Amino acid sequence: MIRATLLPLLLLLPVAAQESTPDDVRHQVRLRSGTLLVGRLEPAEWKATTPFGPLTVPIADLRRIRFGRKADPERLERVRKLLEDLGSPNPDRKAAAQASLSEEGDFALPEIKEAAANHADPEVKRRCLELLGGQDVQELELPSDDDRVETVKFTFTGTVNEEAIRVQVPELGPVTVRRKDVQEIKSWKPVAALRLEVTGDQTYVGDWLDTQLEVHPGMTLRIRADGSINFPQWGNYTFRPDGMLNMGQIDNMPLGTLVGRVGKGGAYFRIGSSYMGAPNARGNLYLAILVQVRGQQTNGTYRVRIETEE
């Protein structure tokens, strides 16, 4: 049976002075491998070829692009060759081709569907039906060969001419990926941006900071944190949101790590300097630093910015 590619998601978290500006508009770039990048696309305009002639698409107007299979002609050719190998007189070659087609996932569906319905070789038809895993051939939603581009003003199919997709990712800097490796690009605009500060009084064994932000399943949160907190009476150690590696660990997280939990009784999880994801829980978001002291003198704060999207 064809196996769907699972997208690994990152994870969560939220907080206090609200803001939302055009500069917050970003895009999610999902690769065919499952990797997800979030950042600002470059340059400001992209060119596209359509049946009605060339078009210029302002990135600011872009809502979504689903890249068609023509973006990866080498992979298309490989799928067609594997389909031919299903009819090979060599049993090992047939089995290897069937396994490889299964690994291709939805990308190979159009060829597999066509062969399952109309191929002259009964053995090829049988193996293609096995790959479909009993799914109704007529109801299958097939990937398009052409790119589908949705903007705020219109939608069209054609070919995006950018061979290299460049995206500024806050945590990584400029990242360039090949167009043929990109499955989809979606506009990503946070519905809220919140700011707060976590102090040395808010430790995971003491008083957690209630951000007053209620999170729930289906909400995506993105957080960034910087700053430092110093404990003069405790060895004068200075911690930052990712913790201090040489000070030991708690639950595989360095001491001083910024952590969060959903609800007063929720399990705590790592936030660090950067985190993003979709919580599978409901309740207010609480923040604290991962140290086993409370009530001591401290200097400094962790500055936290969180964005949310429904």
C-alpha cells in the first residue's frame, strides 16, 4: 500500500503586548521530504508561465502554491521506469519496483491509477491494485502535473519559474531549496503577537508565570526568547533560554532552560530560545525557568515573543 508522508511538526507556546503588522506576514515552505520552513520569501516578485502568457506574482499577494509533478521531471521519469519494471520477467525486479513505487507515495498515483485500470499486463494491474490498497480508483484525488497558484486576487495553473526557492528563516538565516523539492507554500500570518518577560522568581519548582493566553487544539504557536537571568547568591551563574549545558540537566534539558506547560497540571516541555508547534491540550499557557531554587535574588529577565495562528 502507498504510504503517506508524515509531516514532522515542531511544537508550541504564547504572551503579553499585542501587535500585528504587515511585516509579520511569512510563508510556510513544505518540502516533499516532510521538512517545514517558516520565513520570508525572496525576491519580492516571482515569474510564472501560464496558458495565457507570462505573469508576475507579488509575494505579498501570495496565499498558496501547490507545486505540480512537472517541477521534478527526473522523478517523473523514474516513476515511469519503475512502472515498466512491474512487467519484468525477473521476480526480484518486480518486487523491487513495487516497493520503490510504494515509497514514492502520492507522487506516483496518476501512473499507478492508470495502470490499475487499463494496463494490458494482468500482473502489472494486480500489483498496481495492491499499491492502491483497495482504495476506490475513481475517487482518488491525484496530484496535479502543473503548479496551482492562489493569490488574493485570482488563482491560476501553470509553472512557477523560480528554480531556487529562497526563504529567510529567523532561526537559520537565508535558506535556498530547489523548486522540485518543494511540495507546497502557504501564506502564514499570525493573528496575534504577544510579548512578556520571565523573571528569576518564576522557576519550575516555584511560581509559574500565567501568560493569560488560553491555548487549544488547532491553534499554532510560535515563540522566540532571548535575554539572561543571573543568580548572584547561587554561584553567580547566568542562564539563557536554552539553558547552561555544564550545569547539569533535568529531564534531558539543561538547567536554566525556558519551559512551558498548558494548564496548571500540565506536563512541562522545552521552549528554549525558539519553538513552534500545535498543542494538543487546552488551558492557559504557563512559563518558567528550569532551576531547582526559589525565592533567591536574581538579575535580568528572559524576553519572550509569541505569535498565534488559528
